[in-house]
Amino acid sequence: MASSYVVLLLFMFIQVNAGQSDQQNLISLDSELSPTKGPISWFSYSGRFAFGFYKQGSGFSVGIWLLIVPEVTIVWTTSRDDAPVSSNAKL
């Protein structure tokens, strides 16, 4: 059941306007996220949310946060009770 929610949330970030020329919003099938190199997050089509890694304690967590507020506001996170992932993790 939880994996269904993750898939639905990811679909929010994969929608791309075909006429848009900004390559930064395109997510290809072979793209990766890493907390230390390359892109650390993907942005929603609306530009209001980001999905990816964020710093937490001595490591990183995966989540969704608002971009339209001055402070980082996490709205969803994976395994919030587990230890943060290491800097060599990839999505």
C-alpha cells in the first residue's frame, strides 16, 4: 500500500510539458538522484514542490518539500523513523 503512494507521488514529478524548452524539468528514464553529486532533487511541473534528498542529521533523507515558502517545509518523507541514508545513496 505504501509503495502505491510513492508511485503516485512520483507521477507528480514526472509530468512534463511537451512544449517546454527548459531541459531542467525533464526527467529521463535513466536519470539518478544522489545527495552529493549530480542533481539532488527533481522539481514538480508547477515548481511548488521538490522530490529528492535533503540533509538530516549526519546523513540524508528522501522526501518531498515545498519550494514556495522561505523555510524548507518537508511535506512527506520516507522511513522517518529509520536512520538517515549515507552520502553514496542513489535513487
